[in-house]
Amino acid sequence: MAKTATTGTKPFSLFEWMLAGRYLRTRRREGFVSVIAGFSFLGIMLGVATLIVVLSVMNGFRKELLDKIVGINGHIFVAPIDSPLTDYADVAKRIAAVPGVKRAIPLVEGQAFGSSPYNGSGVLVRGIRGEDIQRIDYISGNIRQGTLENFDSGEGVAIGRRLAESLSLQAGDTFTLITPRGAATPFGTAPRVKAYPVKAIFEIGMSEFDATFVYMPLGEAQSYFNRQGDVQLIEVFLDNADKVDEARARIDEAVGRPIVMTDWRQRNRTFFAALEVERNVMFLILTLIVLVAALNIISGLIMLVKDKSSDIAILRTMGATRGAVMRIFLITGASIGIVGTIAGFGLGLLLALNVESIRSFISSLTRTNLFPAELYFLSRLPADVDPTEVITILVMAMALSLLATLYPSWKAAKLDPVEALRYG
């Protein structure tokens, strides 16, 4: 007697894809289900796109701030303990010779009040050698007016663009500095007031620096702040900002005298920790958009299963297995999530890579400043697309979409054909 072969469709066969595609098309009778599917698609697309854009902007914001803060202020700060740093030139040379160190810059810093005939503002004065200011790319590469040539030879100062604008100054104008720590007199310490020509105007791109920093020749700063041939600290710039711990031990050995060292992580720990917390919270909040869209897939598929109960019963009586029915609805729901995720990926990348152009266009269209530099420190809206984060977002969105289809698909597979035909 010949053995009867059991026939059936293979998993995810063309037949299952065809039925899933038909269920996704708009019909008059199940139009409401298709509307829910459409909103689910839009929700996932917008959720994925928003996540990519927001995280890219926050990554760019952190990267720009870190680059500018560290690019101007250095990675490690060396200060003396027991005696003034009068041998700063030799110490800076020894530090610069340490492997991994890009440059070492002696600095004199002091707060003062800067004024012009039109306005006044508090400033941070930094005394620096001419050769060193030329090596700080964020300053020497962003001169908007004037020049840094022969910076050491005169008494001219370099100021930020926002400071120049607030004081209505141009290159060549006179800039007056006032400090309460002036010359000692029999009646006490007299304030020191001195006028300097504006030799150069720079624009770092970080509003706080552009509105605060004033650079003057190191010798002049020593005289102005009564330093008597010494400096307050030496700023050390490394080849790699993440290798601070390795460099600290080498620098301590190279200096050969009692010093105290701090680094950029200690000075900016609170600020960057706040940025990280904000970024994580935004990720969790925006993930809810994708989650809501996934829940819409569940509700849409449940309604579709209920609407198609008679069709499912007929398919079962014709020989379709529970697995085939489950896969049909799994494909139906997963298609919404996967296609929505891919569309959101494309839209998110498009927006993230052109976010500054979009901001400028909207600002000019509405005549408003959507990214005020006074509040956000930067003069432009940055974006840095992290491939690892994008892949994480895509995997998360697809996983949520697939999970959302499991319960409705299981309900469809468990449907009793007899009950469905009798009451459907």
C-alpha cells in the first residue's frame, strides 16, 4: 500500500506573503484597520527619525563643546606648590618632550573689567607667548579682523568677536582694562587702569569664550598682574584627550618639582555629567514614541484578526496550518514596523546631516533665533551621527515591532474554525 505524502507550504512561502500583502491593502470594509496600520507606520517612522536626529544633535553638541573647551583650555593643568613658577620656559620645554604631549603653554590668568567708550564687560585676561597663541588653532585659525603677527613685540590684545560687538570695537581701536589689584601705595592697593590697542578679533564659535577671553603678550600680562617673571600654570595639550592618566605620571616625572595637576575631566565633570543625563533621559522619552506606535500595531492586528476570522476559518479548513496563519499575520504586522523603521532611518539621516541648514531656513522664515548662542554656548547647531547608536535604534524599533505582532498572530493561529464559521 502506497504511503500518502503530507503536503503543505514551506514557512514564509509566496502564498503567505501574498495574503499578508492583501491584508495590508486598503479595502472599503476594513478601511479603518488600514488607517490604524498607516498611523502605526507613521508613528514608527517619526519615532525612529526623531531618535536619530535628537541623539545626533546631542552627540554633536557634546563633541563641539568638548573640542572647543579642551581645544582652548588644554587637557592637563600644571601649577606650582612651594615656589613661584619662574622657570616656566624650561619646565614647559621638558613637558613638551614627554611622549603623547602635543604642546605645553605657560599662562598668566586674571579677571578684569574691559571697557570702551560705549560699554563695559567682565573679561578673563590670559597672558600667552606669541609662538603659543599661533599654535592654538581655534584662535589663530579663526581671526576675523587684524592679525597675530608680532604678537609679542607690542602691547596689543586679541579679543573675542562677541566681546568686540558688545563693546563696539574694531581692530585698531582702544580697549581699556581695569583690575583692582594694581600697584601698592601707602594708602593701599590702587586699581590699575591701562588702555591697549585691539590687535586682533577672533571667533572660536563658543559664545562664552568669544564674549569673555582677552589674550595679551605674556610679558605684558606679568606686568599688569604683578607676577614678577613667573606664571600661574602651564597648560598641557595631549595627542589623545582620553590618555590623561597615562600622561600625568610622565609629566610629574618630567617636571621634577612639587606640582599639583588637574585635568579637563575634573574641571568639567559636572557639566558633561549633566549632558549625559539629559541625553539618556531624552532617549527614554523618545523611545516611548516607538513603543506607542508598536502598541498601535497590536490594536490594528487584533482588529484585523477579528475582521478576518471567517477567512482564517476557511484557510484552516482548506489545509492551512496554525503556523501558516500565524506567519501570515506576523508578516503583516512586521512589515509595518520594518518598513517604518527603514523609512525613519532614511528620514532621520537626512534631517541629522542637514540640521544646521534646516535651522537656518526656519529661522529666516519665521524671523526668530531658534538656537541662541547665549543660551547654548555654540553659534551653530551641530550634529554627529554615531553608527553604533543608529544601529541600536534600528534594532530596538524592529524588535518592538516584531514583539507587537506575536500576540495577535498567536490569537489568529489559535482561532477555532468551527466557532469562527458558526459565529463569524
